[in-house]
Amino acid sequence: MVSSDAPDGARASGSGVPDADADAGGAAGERMIVLDRWATIVFAVVAVAAAVAPDPLEFVAVPVFLALFVLGCGAFLWAYAAAISRSRYDEVSVGGAFFLAGDVAPPAVARMFRILLAVQVVVAVAAAAVRPFTALAFAVLVPVVGLGLMALWGAYHGRFPPRGAPDEEARSAQ
């Protein structure tokens, strides 16, 4: 739970990572969902336009694809660091943190991230298939942004059970 005296929705346990209930003004991590949605829209528009008219738009498409890939890599590394930090206090699972598996995220949030990732994958494969052996093949790197933002949401806002006390775990193992 969120402590009322903890800064910026940080967990009372001291992990410094906000949990799913931290955002009082709306859905937790809504900015990550909006960023993923806009990244998907920009990617789809640029990829379709570059597939239709590759000569003039190829020089726009490749930097957009690479920028989205770098954004996704940064989000994934940030999510990894946040998940490691949070795992000291909560039972963080890899599937939960990085893929929103189980009850980690509300169904609407998990569905939105998965739909956006699916759109990114379909657009990437279609763009690369329409113009094989061209610069549009860089489109296959873009779904990393969807994975990275989903992982970042899971690491910061996912619901994980608190880690049991070491004494309790030792007693239950005997």
C-alpha cells in the first residue's frame, strides 16, 4: 500500500518504486500507455507511408524506427533496474514484471499493452515483407518499444505480493 507520508507515491517499505495504487489522478502508469499508443501510431503511419513510397520516405523511416528502438531499449533497462529494486520488498516475477502475466495488471491495461505490441509486430513484419532487403527491414526493431514500455509499467505499477520475512520462510521450509 502507499504510505500517505511517502513522497511521490513511493512504497512505505522504502523501495522507492510506486505501486499500482500510487496515481490518484487516474489509472496507474497512464502516461506509459499513452506513450506506447502514440509510438504505435507514429510507427504505423511512417511504416505504411515508407512501404508505399520508399524512395522519398526511407530517409525519414529509418531514423524513426531506430529512435523507437532506442526508446524501447532504454525503457527495458529502466524496467529491469526498477524490478531489481522492487524485488527486495515484493515477490516480483519475470513474467509479471515484463509481460504483465497473471494478476499483475488490471485486465484493461494488460489488454491495451498487448494489443499495441501485436499491432507493432504486425506492422513491422508487413513493412519488412513488402520491401525485403531494404532499409524498411529496420521496422522489425520497433516492437522493442512495446515490450519495454510494458515492462516499465509492470516494474513500477504491477501488483506483486510482499516478500515474506526470512524467518517465516525458514520455518515453513522445515
